[in-house]
Amino acid sequence: MHAPFLILETGQPIASLRRHGSFAHWVRVASGLGRDDAIAIDVEGGDALPGHEGWAGVLVTGSAAMVTEQLDWSVATAAWLRQAVDRALPVFGICYGHQLLAHALGGEVGPNPAGRQMGTIEVTLTEAAADDVLFRGLPPRFRAQATHLQSVLVPPPDAVVLARADRDPCHAFRVGPSAWGVQFHPEFPAAVMRGYVQARADALQAEGQCPQQLSRTIAATPRAREVLRRFVRHTRGAARG
């Protein structure tokens, strides 16, 4: 039997979308993992962080929280992630998880100077992506879902930047052989992205963005989801090897 994946749940979906499940559920389904293949720990909700042994890999969800708030559970999770990377435990951080991983490893996270990034965006791979097991062979540009106010402003010292996007020069990175962060949401289907745009319509309008126009440009993002699934396949293959 495979060792299970650990999903560190750092937040919950907006209220209007919770009928579709939790972030942990969305991540598990999008990654192709069965119910018995993953265990979710709600660190934001107060669940204790487990030991580092016995996991195939770690998936860190998004959150409405901000890394710069330095909430107790977030500080503890950052320390745990730092230890996980030191132990070569495979890690994949999504949105807040991407930012928290970067912060944990010595990067800088803060409000994006260009403002909110939301909707279906275009991700552009760097040259380094051609040598990365999760990104190589993908088109040089592909669509992904995004919703965030903060970004990785300075990558960790040893990070390899793998992708950039409009307003966000570090949209994906890797540290060492087995720790990745992606600012985009590979687990979001188009319907969820539309739900987020609708929920943030007032904020978007106040910022000079048109929610109706954003909604019209939302599309499926299979390449982004493939990156998440490659993490699972690669991690399991490395464990067998």
C-alpha cells in the first residue's frame, strides 16, 4: 500500500462555495487521490501538526489569511514546513501554501504592488522549467486560475523560479529536489473561479476591474491541474525507486 499524502488545510472556501466541499477535498480530487490516499489536517482550525514520518508527500492549500499576519497556526506551520524540506519530504504549496513555503525558506511575502490578481490568467514558464520534473514538456504559456492579494516578492535564496505571470514575477518555484510552490490554483475548476469573481465583485469594481469581463474570460485550465497531478505521480515514483 502507498503511504498517504498529508493535506495541510490552511483555510476554507468562501461561504457560497462550501457546498462543494473544502479546500482539502478540492485538492485531493484534483490531484487524482482517492479517499484513502490522503489525510487532511485543519491547521487553521486548530488541528495539531503531525510528525514528519510516514507521509508520501505534503500538499498545502490556499487560505483567505495573509502570511504577513503571522498568525500562531501559520507561524507553526511555516516552521513545520521548513523541517519537512530539511528532511526531503516532498511538498507542494498552493497560493497561500506557496507563499507560506517561500516565507518558511527565507523568501519575502507581502502585498502585491500591482494589486489583486484574479481570474483565468496566463502563466509563462521560465527557461529553468524545461529541467523541472513537474513543468517540463508543458507549453511555454498556459492558463491557470488565480485569486490573491499577496505574492512572493523575493524567492527563497536557493529557489529556482519556474513560472511568472502578469503582476507576479515569481508565480512558481522549486527549492531543492522536492519542494514546489505555485501561486495559481490547480484545483479550481472554472465554475469555482467564477464563484470567486462573483463573490469579490464589489472589491473588483472598487479597484477598477470589471467582474463581468473577468467572468467572460474564465476557462478550463487542464495544464495547471496537470502540474498538481505530476507532483503526486513523481512523488510516488520516487518513493518506489
